[in-house]
Amino acid sequence: MSGDSPWLGHDPGPEVELVSDGLRVWQDGGPNRHRGRWAGVHVDLPHRALPGLLNGVQRDLVGFLEALTRWATRVGLQQRGAALVEAIDKNFAITAPLDVEPFH
């Protein structure tokens, strides 16, 4: 939201670029990096789509935590299972409130 590309993972180095009518997500580091067969591959998103997409990802990840909790209970991890779920939630900020303002 600040205009800088967030860290999206390891190589091939995905990047987000602000373009006039939205966001361009580059699979391999944006227009200035030309390497590999995926160079130049991108997806364009309108600004207005971002809050809904991020909320959807958060719902999916909360569902993952719920499934992980059920699994940990089923295999008898007890407190270790709860600690695992808590650590994953904390480190990935899954249930933290999203600071997502709609673009205008």
C-alpha cells in the first residue's frame, strides 16, 4: 500500500509494480529483469480488487489454521499442537487485522 513492492517470496523474484490503472504483478522481477523463460510474465489487477483479494487470502489462511488445529488434536499433540498453531499465526500474522484501504 506504500507504493513499494512487498517481498513476495524467493526467486524467481516476483514483484509488484504500480501502473496507472492498477497493479502489475511480475513473476520474475519486473520489466527490468530479463532472465529465464518467465521473464516478462505478469498479471494486471485493478486497484479496487486488492482489498477483496487480500481478505480472501486471509480467510483461506484462517481455514488452514483451523485445519491444522484439528489435525494437531487428532494426532494428540495437545499443548505442542496449540503452540504450533500459535507460532504459525504469529509469524505469518494470519489473524492480525488487515490494514487495507480501498484505492480511489
